[in-house]
Amino acid sequence: MRTLRLAGLAVVAALVMASCAQATVPTANVGDCLAMDMIEAVVEQLPTVPCDEPHDAEVYAVLDLVSDAAFDAAVVDESAFDACEALFEDFVGTPYDDSVIEVWYLFPDSVGWAAGDREVICTVAEIDWNSGDVVPVTGTLAGANR
């Protein structure tokens, strides 16, 4: 299982697997574009769409956290954000704190952590800060410099 977090907002949604016995953890590849509005309570994979079509987020990094410590949601969340933030400027071209582009990231929940899942998926998304809505993007945000 994975938890999805939008870095700038306190909204968290759990990504629950269809069957715990044979569940696969949703994953993505760098360069995948995602339709986040297609994510439901139970998912087996992240919904990808061609990047030349409107999409909500783009995967810019997939990495593993290095830790054998017991699961602590706040620590894992912070570690995931720190890892994604460290790679943000190389992808977008602007430091995270100066950018209008936001980070969404997925990280293991306690069940996934106990099963050995340490994967973090870092994505970028454009947000309308007046409404809080995701602004669909066509193409890539790589090198967007904003």
C-alpha cells in the first residue's frame, strides 16, 4: 500500500490494493504522466496517460528510502518529501521554494513498510493556488523553469 501526498497541502489519500494476498504495489517509471483524478480507493496500478495529452502529474524520480527502522509515518513522509525536493530543481530548473510547480509523492504505508517496500515516487504538478485545483498539463514540466 502507498500513501499519496501533495507537498503543499495537508490532503492525504491511501492507495489500497485490491487483494492483500496477491496485491502488487502501484509503481511508475520516470517520465510517466498520470491522471490523478482516475485514482479510486482501490487501485492496482497508477493510471498513466500519454504525456502529449492533458495530465495531472509527471513522474520525475523513483527511488528507495534506505532504512531498517520501524515504520513512523511522519519520518517516512518527511524523508520522502526531502528526497523528492532534492531532485526537483534538476528536473524543473527552478528551486522548489521558488517554483509555482508542486510536488506530489507516494510513499509506503505501514503495511508496505513491514513488507519491505521503500519505494518513493516523486511527481510534479501544476496547481491553481486560488482554487486549489490541479491545472492539467500537456507535455512535460522538465525544464519548465517556473
